[in-house]
Amino acid sequence: MSGRVLIVGSVNVDLVVQTDRLPLPGETVMGGTFSRFHGGKGGNQAVAAARLGVPVMLVAALGDDEFGAEARAALAREGVGTDVLVTLDHTATGVALILVDAKAENQIAVAPGANAGLTAAHVRQALVRLNPHAGDAVIVTHEIPTAAAREALRIGRQGGAWTILNPAPADGLDRSVISLADVVVPNRGELARLVADDARRAGRTPDSEEPVKAARSLLESNAEGPGAGKAILVSLGAAGAVLVRRDGPAVDIKAPKVEAIDATGAGDALNGALAAALA
């Protein structure tokens, strides 16, 4: 692509323990190995896009702690622009506690920390400096307050940039947000949640859980408002993805070979790579 990728989203530090099996409630499992990684969906996707050689700027919030300083330095080493990162006083950087067993099943608990403090005003101030315009892509991940995500999409759309929404988590997103995205990039489970919530607000039953049909329902207008602007790109894990366009047939996309950012970041890397390539 000819422009920049401007990512608005979360930054976490991932504290990962790998064990033979996951503990039952109240149980302690011994013998694990510990690793620490830099993560968060915003940070992961920024690194994925930077590794494709695209100019990347990240809009996110860090705490004024050791983890925040380390995260900023790690992003800079990967070639991600950090000029508009916000540091919040007396706030912890986001942390994910992750247990992974021998079969790659996991349990995750997240303390959002500074991510929860990223406001629409922070986003507006950062994007006014970055001035998104035609040729740029504004990619928004939802591990931040919905108001901040909506403002990022609004400013990107207003400036003529491609606007791309990764709806993870999918809770709390309605058409006031979805309609500001040219492309929505859910996985299969997030798509099902978006479609179910959309149908509930419209007072009807979801038409289908089949990815292509479900995606098309988010492109169509309903009583709540217009749908996504151009396409829904559904990631399907090892099967790759399917691109469902407003105009034209669905297109199957094979998964690119993208190096995982950390033990849990492969899916985010795939989304970042696909979204950057599409833009």
C-alpha cells in the first residue's frame, strides 16, 4: 500500500505459564515454565504490519510503570511509530495472565489497566496530529473503550482513509460503530456474536451462522442503520479467511506465513497482515 497504517488499540504485557494441563478451579498445577511477551491486539497488529514493511503509527495508552517503558521500547525496536502513545499517570500498563497447556488450550485473564483509560479525546488529539487521509488505513481494535474506537473510525472516515475494525471483543458494538468501518475483520466466533446482537436489537432471529451469509447481514442496512461500508473479512484460523464484499462474490484467502508475535498473538498477526494487505 502507498500510505500509512494508523492503528488504534491496546498494548499489554503477556505473562505466560505453559503447563502440561490447565488447573481445575481451586487447583494448583506445578512444573510450568514462565515467559513474558509484549502483546495486546493493537500492539500485535502494529508489529505485524511493520514486519510487512509498512509505515505504522500506534495510538494507545501505557501506564507510567516499568511495563509501559518496556512496551514502548519493544514497539520502537519493531519499527512501530510511538510518537502519539499516551502515558497515563498513576496507572498500570495492561497485563494478560495466560495459562497454556500441552495441547495449546489456554485460560486468559486480562487487567486492562491503561487501555481502559484511552479516551475519545486522546484518540482525537493523536489523529489530529497524524492527519489520516486517502491512501492511509486506520485499523481499530476493540480492547479499548467503545467511544475511543468509534472516534478513531469517525476521524479516519472523515479524512478519506480506509477504516478497518477488528471487533475483539465483540461486546458492545452496534451499527453506530460498524457503519464507520469500510472493513470489519472478525473471527468466526466474533462474527456470530455481532450478528446475534444485531438481530436481537432489530427484534429478529439471526438468519444464519454460516460465515458468508452471516457476514452479508452486517453489510446490509436494517432498521438500526447502515452496515459496514465495503466488506467483512472473516478469519478462520488455519483455514485462512473469507472476504465477503458488498459487491461481488466471496473470496477465500489462504493464511499468509506471518511470524507470531507471542504465544497468543498469531491470530492478531494474521488479522493485521490481512487488513494491511487489503488496504
